[in-house]
Amino acid sequence: MKPVSENRMTAQLSPQTGLQVDLPAFLTRQQHRIHLVGVAGSGMSGIAALLIELGHTVSGSDKVSTMETDRLQRLGLRFRGQHRPEDADPADLIVFSSAIKSDNPVLVGARDSGKTIVRRAEALAAIMRSKHGIVIAGMHGKTTTSAMTAHVLREGGLHPSHYVGAEIPILGSNAHWDPRGEHFVAEGDESDGTVALFHPEHTLILNIEEEHLDFYADLGAIEKVFSQLITQTTGKVFYNVDDENAARLCRSFTHGISYGFGETSDYRAVDIQLKDFASTFRVNHRGQDLGEVVLNVPGQHNVHNALGVTALASELGIGIEKIAKSLAKFEHARRRFEIKYDSPRFLLVDDYGHHPTEIRATLKTARSVGRKRVLTVFQPHRYSRTKALCKEFGRAFDDADRVVVTDVYGSSEAPIPGVTGQMIADEIDAHGHRGVSYEPRLEWVHRTVGNMLESGDLVLSLGAGNIHEQLSALAAELVIAEKLKEIVGKDGEVRLYEPLSKHTTLRVGGPAQFWVEPRNEKAFAGLIKFCRDENLPLFVMGRGSNLLVRDGGVRGVVVHPCGGVFDRIEINGPEITAGVGAKLKEVAYAGKAAGIGGMEWMEGIPGAVGGALRMNAGAMGAQTFENIVRVRYLDADGEVHTKSRDELEVHYRNFPLLEKNFAVSAVFRGQPAPLEEIVRKLEASQEKRRASQPAAKSAGCIFKNPDSCPAGKLVDELGLKNSHVGKARVSEVHGNFIVNDGGATAAEMLELIEKIKATALAKRGIELETEVQIVGEPG
Ligand code: EPU
């Protein structure tokens, strides 16, 4: 192939050494040893791939290895996981990433030994100069559009080489050298001004606006770089005339070709129809209809991108039918509106958008998909951008029903004091959005949004960092949640990350990973089998009256049998059959209504039948199993059994059968009694409770009563009433109650419990044992 450009990049001046090298010839017509510093970066790995394909012996160093470096190693890259100068010793040329600092040991070593050192973009510009270069430039949509261009040119038989900023499934890799073709399509990176190094034949300008203000002083500085690129373009400059800045800048150049939706555009899209995941439009060239394009990537911005590609490909002589056919086949780059999970109930989409304009466009697309609500999780990218564009971010989320903002992904930047995700959350809130929250712990984002989910939601993750991992975590959990939903049917309820503080009387505790409410035995049995088969932990929870859940919540499935058959209470003579979800109190009152006495003490127990069975709850000198006739339960395989009282082993505050089995209902027995007697006993219980127990939020008695002395009396005698840790406080009313003064954490509760235990042991030699069940993981 003959060299293309007349204006050759001879005598390339290496900025580091002053050595003069004909870089295009060096890189594309000779074979050398080349070392890349920071080879794992997305841009650098593309250069490595090109150099390997060009026949060079390529080595590279980086502190991290990635899937991409693994792939390159298979192609011949000699990868080093450290930056050691000696690894670059044999190299004739060093290429370094803009993320590499000047004191990097390989760079220092190379400088000392007088090697030629070039920046990534210089190497790319030089490689491009041996072909007909096509640069795709602009603030948003570069990767998609450069991939689209390479794809259309490839389908058009032009055998293009390409270099784009991300792994592109349809192209096979992020960079490829094809010796057969004359064109080289490259995504130009404006972030550090290096786009001005290119001398392409054609340029496609998508949009221009304020970005990368860590590098540029203002919009004027950005436009200067673009102007230089345009001036250096020898062929045509295709520009989006609907983008104000691009239009203003490019209009004056005679070699400009405009594209857009307005009548004056050289290439114009008309009859645009935006659908859920696709768009169709007709292309009109200076008044002449060329034909229809079907684009299988959504969003109006992609219609613009595809129109730009159509204009460029047409000018290169590819027929519209061929272009349309290629565009119809085009698939998205990874992390560009990438669907991670799709079911009739939920749609999870990930997008790389991290600039306000991109976010607005992507949210518009998400909105147009037609799901009921759009929930967004956003990870700001870079401290400098967060600071500079905070106001714009505040206005970018109008199309989202809910927004969860997490903390900034710094990339290579050091934190700027005071610049956090909170800034953006506050700005969105100040802008009037009513559904924004801040979750600084990235690893908890999927929990927060998971708990917001309602059938019909689309969840969109946005950001150029690692927020997509949270969406993947959510997608994996939804797979399980949907199976659980299938088991409990339409009457049942499944929620992700339900806060257990809502379901415990103490009002503390982290969330349940899967919160499931079955309404019948069959569903409950199905859950038991599913958890057994899938090796998922299963925990059954009633009214949470005797429960202390740690702040990290409970992993696995938390089954809350309630409603339906579980709340049912039936009376048969002196027997009362109650489902495990019914309140024990209600059993006492059902007894009153039917003239059955002996169960009045149950009035004072805040829990449900299931919990009362599990721990053989008691009050007023009585305990649950004194009234029990039969228990119906499911075993570990989900099989139903019924056992009568004399078959059951029961202890003080302990019923071992339910350690591995799950109660579904119980039959209680009292004795016929006159109504006045029942009422009198109920009132006595109420009165004792009111007089001796706190009304504040608590988990009932915290400790079991030791033989020697009731725990409440012991705590009282030790002078620990009213002692506290944070908002957890020993009740002044009863020493065996710890109350939540509002917003207490489980950690505070546990610390207070430990203090009481230590004091009881030290001062009285008594080992207190907790009665309250403590579950879950630390926060
Ligand atoms: N006492 C004190 N100071 C206190 C608390 C109690 O001196 O701060 C004295 C009382 O005056 C009484 C004795 O300790 O002489 C026992 O107290 P109480 O009668 O209140 O009974 P308890 O043993 O502390 C038990 C159950 C409660 C149930 C009551 C009512 C246990 C661990 N507790 O409490 O159950 O409500 O009887 O009959 O068995 C629960 O299990 O969660 C619970 C609240």
C-alpha cells in the first residue's frame, strides 16, 4: 500500500529526549522492540494490539492486569506487573499513557538511557498517518460512533483498521490493524488536547461543549483544539449541525459537510421514529431521499451518530443499502445502554454516561422505553468534573423518578477536600427533585435501589467508574428474587433488602437480602426446598419482638409468614387453632370472645404465635406450652407434620424442634371460664405490664432470668438503669429492658448488653444469658 499522506510526520520530535525519529515509518514500516508504560489502560491496550499486529516485539508494564492484558499476552505481549526500568532495557521506543506520572521508574530509566519516548496519542497519530485517517471527535458518543464507523466501513468492504476506546463485541476488539485496507478509524481523545496531534483525511465532529475543565481553561480553549484538528483535516469535516458549538465552529470551513434534523443540513434525518430499543429514519441528501435506516440502538442521540456515519460512509462511496444493512446489524459497545437484566417486571440497564448531557440523553432514552418508573444509580466520575459541573448535574436527573448517588470514582485523581457525591445529591435536591438520596458506600448501592424496586421499574446505572458492578449484583439477586416470587405466587410478597428495623419492635437492624412473605403452607414449603437446593440461608421471622438484628442485616432469605392462612384463628370448643403469623395477644382475645380462659397472660406478649412457640415465651408465671395441644410444622424438606404436646421436648424459653423445622400453626387449649374472670385476668396482666414495663421501643426482656435472681432486679441492683451507649439505654422502668431512644444502632445495643454482662459477672459472679435472639452480620 502506498503512503497516503503527503504531509508526512517526518522528523517527529520526541518531547522527552529531543531525538528525531520518523515515527510513522518507525511504527508502520519497520519492526522494533517497543515498551508500553501503563499498558492495561483502555487506550494503551489498543495501541499494544496495533503494535503487535504491525509485527513489533511488544512489552508492557502496569500495576494491574486486566482481561485485556491477558488477551494481549496470548497475542504475544510480554507483560510485567510492576514498573521496573530493566524490563524496558531492550526497547527502542517507549510509549506512555497520560495516566503515568513523570517520576515513573520506567520513564526515568528510559530518559536516563536516552531512549525515544512518546505519548500514546503521538503513537496513534503516527500509525494513522500511514493510512487514510478518519477521526471521530466530540464530547459524547465517540466510542459508539467510531465503532459504528469501523463496522459500516468493514461491512462496506473497505477493510478498515480501527482504534476505539472500549471493547466492542461487534468489532472483536478495541483495536485492529488490517493491512488490506486504506482507512484507519480512530476515536480522538480531546481530554488532554492530544486530538490536535492528528492529521486525518476526514473528521467527524459529534458535539462540543465544556468538559475536562481540569485540562482546559474554558470552552474557548476546547474550541481551539478542535479548530486545529479541523484545519489539519485534509478531506472533509462532517459535523452535527444541531450541536450549537460544533455548528458555529465548523460552518466557516469550506470542506465541512453538515448533518442533522433541520432543513439546511447536507445530510438530514426525517420521519424519525424512536422505539424502545431501536429507531428508524429516512436519510435525505440535499433534498434527495436516499432511503430508510433501521438502527438497533436506542435514543435520539444515536440517530444523530448514525446519520453522521451515514454521511461519511456515503462520501466514501458506500451505497445507502449497504450502510442501512450494516447499521441494522450494529450492536452496542459494552456499557452503552447495555441491558443487564430483562424480565416483564424489571429492566436493568447500564450506561457509561458521566457527563450531564450524556446523562440527560440516556435518561430520555430510558424514559422512552415505557416502563413505569426509572430508577437511577449514579457514580460521579473524577473530583474535578464533580466540582466543575455540580450545578449541571443537579439539573440532569429530571427524567428519573428516583436517584441514588454514591461517592466519587476518582480515576487517577487525588480527592479534592469537600468534593463528594453528597454535593451532587444536594444539588439535585436543591433543583427540586424529590427522590434523591446519597449512599456513600458503593457496595450498598444495590441494596438501596433493590429495596426501592416495584414491578415495572427500569434501573439505570450511570458512571464511568465501577458502578456497573452494583447493577450486576442487583441483576444476580433479581434472578433469585423472581424465582422466590414464582414460589409465593401473586398473593405473596418478595422484596429485596427490606430494612428489618421496620419489622422488629426494637426498631434497629440492617436489611434482609430477600424478604419473602408466603401466604400458604405450600408456598412456605416451596421456599424451604428452594433454599435447601440453592444452598441459601433461610431465617424465619415473626413480629420481631424478641429479636436483635445486627446492622449489616441478614444474608439469604428471611421468611415472614403472614396474611392468608398464617393469620387465621379458628375456635373449636375449648381449642383455638392459630397460624404462626397471628399475634399471641389475638389468641387471648379470641379466647375471651369464646369464653375460654387460661390464656389471658398472652395479652402481654407482643410477638406472634410462631415466635412464642420458638422460644416458649412466657409472662405472669405462665408459658406458651402450658396451653399447647398440637403443633403443625414443616420439616427441612418442606414436608408437613403434626405432633401433640406429649411428643414434644420443651424447656424454659426454648423449644428445640423449631431449630431445624418451621411451625405453621398451633392448637391452644384453655378452659371454659366466666367472662368476668377472663376480663379481670386480662386487666391484671395489662396493669402489671403498664406498671412494670416500659412503653418505649424494646425487644422485651433482654436476658433470661438466672436461677438466683430475676435479671431485671439484678440490673437494677447493679445501678445500671438509665446507663446507655449512644441511643441504646437501660429502661428506668425495668432493668431487663433496653430501649431505643430513637435511631439507636444494633452495635450500640450489643455494646450495652456486653457492659451489663461484664458488670454482672464482675460484681455478682452471675453469667447473664441473652433471651433476645441476636442475628445478622455486623454493619
Ligand atoms: N425487678 C426489679 N427491678 C427491675 C425489674 C424487676 O427489682 O428493674 C423485680 C420485680 O419487682 C420482680 C422481679 O424483679 O420482683 C421480676 O420482675 P417481673 O415481675 O417484671 O418479671 P421478669 O422476670 O422480669 C418476666 C418475663 C417477661 C414478662 C414478665 C411479666 C422473663 C425473662 N421475663 O419478667 O417477659 O412480661 O415476666 O410476667 O422471663 C420477655 O420475655 O420478653 C418478657 C418481657
